[in-house]
Amino acid sequence: MSWLGLLVFTIGNLITRSLGMFVLSRRVGTASDGAPWTRIVNLVPLAIVTAVFAVQTFSSRGHLELDARVIGVGLAGLAAWRRAPMVVVVLIAAGVTAGLRAL
């Protein structure tokens, strides 16, 4: 991903988040009243970041790429699920990926 693409994504995410907080929150209500739309609006940024993460992890030059990154991310996900500290999760992902690439 280029720096320009990252900048456009960041600004777009900020604008989307701001619209959700200021415009839609007045129409749908607050998150405390349990409206279903507020829960959906709160999940949109997470879905966008997850999609970008998946594309960057599992693709290379427009093709599906299953390499050491998949195992590194899988083990990091397992560590996160087991409630390991974030530093440990990142170190597991980086260490496993680097170790497998070195083999």
C-alpha cells in the first residue's frame, strides 16, 4: 500500500467515523439506549480495518498468497484469544513470520 493510499484511507475513515458520531447519532439515538442501528454503526470502522488487514495479509500483487504471514497471524490471533498482552501478540506474529521466512 502506498503512502498516498494510506493517507486517503485514514482521512476517509476519520470522515466516516465523524459522520457516524455526529450525524447518525442524533437520528438513531445514543449507544446507551440499545438501538440496533447504533451497534451496527459502531462496527463499521472495525469492518473496514479488518478488510484492509485481510487484503494486505493474504494478497500479493492481486493474487491470493498463503505464506508465512498466514501462520504468524493465526498464532497471534490465538494468543489474542487467550488474552495475551498486545506486545506479546505482536512479537509472536513477527517472530513466527520471520522464523518461517528464514527457513
